[in-house]
Amino acid sequence: MIAIGSDHGGYELKREIIQYLEKKEIPVLDCGCYSPDAVDYPDIAVKVCDKVTGGECELGILICGTGIGISMAANKMHGIRAALCHSTFDGRMARMHNNANVLCLGGRTTGVSIALDIVDAFVGAEFEGGRHEKRVGKIMSIEE
């Protein structure tokens, strides 16, 4: 299952992604927001990241206006490796080399078509391990 959430700046893109994933029969847990009314993106980041670190969801997707603020908030959460991606290459490499568990997107900066392609690349990729394992371990050790 994929946890997904957005603030008001990412609300429309979140709706598009949910519909897309549901058509592909990928289970989605919508963690808010539920309207275009203003909300604070750190609150949404916590909700999605808690679902990922708690094991209820394998991956998370977060969206705010640019993706910057929500990715910063997500990366404050213990156990989260959030990647702000602008291309399919970014999405694929975030998973393959960095073992990212949360994809961040900009609702005001990323078109629907490319966003869906990035989601596919991110969800479809797997961590390669190997030489990347040591580096991801070092990233995670910074939390301690």
C-alpha cells in the first residue's frame, strides 16, 4: 500500500495520482488534505511518514506546491528517506541507489503527465543494495 498526502498546493495533483494508482489496482491510503483549503504541509508529511515507518504502507508520496517544503519536513522523520524528484530518472535512481521510501513532488511545478511517469518509475524500481547499502547506512546513521 502507498500512503499519499498533500497540502493545498498539491491537492489537485494528489487526486490525479490517486486515480491513476487505483486504475492500476495499487492500494492507496489518502492521508489528506481533502480539499483545496489551506493546510500546513508538515502535518501532512508526519501523517504519511508515520504510515511508512509504522509498516502500514510500503512507500509514501508527498506533494506540496514545489515539493521542497514537504520533502524537508519528511526528512526530519526518523527512518524516512524522502526524495524530491523532477524526472523519471530521479524517481528510479531515488529507489535504486538511495532506497528512498517517500517520493516528493511539486504540484505547481510538475505537470500531471510527468508526475505519473515519475510515480511509475519510483514505484517500479527496487533498491539495488551492494555498494549503495553502505552509503544509505551512512545517511541513516546521521539520525542517531
